[in-house]
Amino acid sequence: MSSLELKIPPPAVGAFAAAAMWLVSSVGPSLALDDTLRHVLAGLLVAIGLGFDLFGLHAFRAAHTTFNPLHPERASALVVTGVYAITRNPMYVGLLFLLLGWAVYLSAWLAFSGPILYVIYITRFQIIPEERILAGVFGERYTQYVRRVRRWL
């Protein structure tokens, strides 16, 4: 299973989850949400997700470090301010909110399995390997950061 570590770009994992959610959305019971409420809630979740993604990306660019999730060993700076003071993985959190918004929009209970499976996959095959590498690159500074800031939210 370690052959999947750091191999699939997280946006591709998110896109796969979103497609799977759409495929299963016609199976099983639907959410009983008014269309206006459904659209507003989905839009709010998507906006939150985009915010996490954009603030995370901006912080990496401001620190002049890589944001390529497949090569965390190339990180030249440990970013711990801004949105990174709230979560160690704002771009993954952003993708999670996008998937939650999509699930609400699809209005199907089974669609909510997508965000759950996304979290499980990203944690196991992306975040844990990243953490191992970043601990080696940044040492005690990274260990202290991990103690202060949660992995997700």
C-alpha cells in the first residue's frame, strides 16, 4: 500500500471523489432540502473551501516554497502563519469543503461517503507521508508546529 504514498495529486483525488459522488447520488435516499437552502449551503461550503485553498496557496507563494504535494522534500520554508496557524493542511481542508458543498448540492445521503473516503485516503497516502518527510527536513521546528496546530481543523 505504501506504493500509493505521494503518487496521486490531491486535486485528482478530489476530482475522483466528486465524480464517484455524482455516480452514487441517484442511489439511496435524498436529503429533504429546499432548493434555495441547498444552493445557499452548497455555495457557502464551496466559498469556505476556496478560501482555505487560496489562502494556503498564497502563504506558500509568499514564503517562496514549493506547493507541489508530490514532493514535500523540496520545501524550503516551514509555513506556520496565516491559515497555517489554524490547520496544517489548509488546501486539503479546502478540498474537503468543496466536496461537502458538492454533496449538499447533489442532495444525496450516499454522496457524503465521498468526503469521508477523501479524508481517509488523503490522511493515509498524502498527509502522513508528508509529515514524515517534513519532520526530517525541519526537525524540532516542525515537531513543535505539529504539537500546536491540528492536522485538519
